[in-house]
Amino acid sequence: MSLYNLILTILMIVSVLIIIAVMMQPAKNDNAASALSGGAADLFSKQKPRGFEAFMQKVTAVLGVIFFILSLALVYISSH
């Protein structure tokens, strides 16, 4: 198996994991009032995510970084 195929396989696995991680994140309950006001009322009421929500945000961010690194590596390998 060539390096290109290995990176492509890992990239596909990471892509599926990103989809799963995004789908597992808790939904934000934005209502129509915050959409019309631009969310200005919620500006100072933001709290840091805790527990599962914080964990899923970190997992999604790490998977996103891995996705971009693998994508760049794939482009580099395919051009050389």
C-alpha cells in the first residue's frame, strides 16, 4: 500500500469521525427572538461549556486540525 493510499484512508476515517462528533454535540436552543435581535441579549450571558459539551468541542477541534494536516500532506504527496 502506498503512502498516498494510506493517508487517503486515514483522511476518510477522520472525515467520518468529524461528522459523528458534530452530530453528537448538544444543540443550542436559539429561538426566533435571538435570531431577530442578533443575539445581543445573550452577549454577556455566555458561559464556558462544561462536561460533555466541552469534551466534544475539543474532539471536533482536534479532528479538524488532523483533517487539514492530512489534506495538506495528501496534496503535497500527489504533487511530487
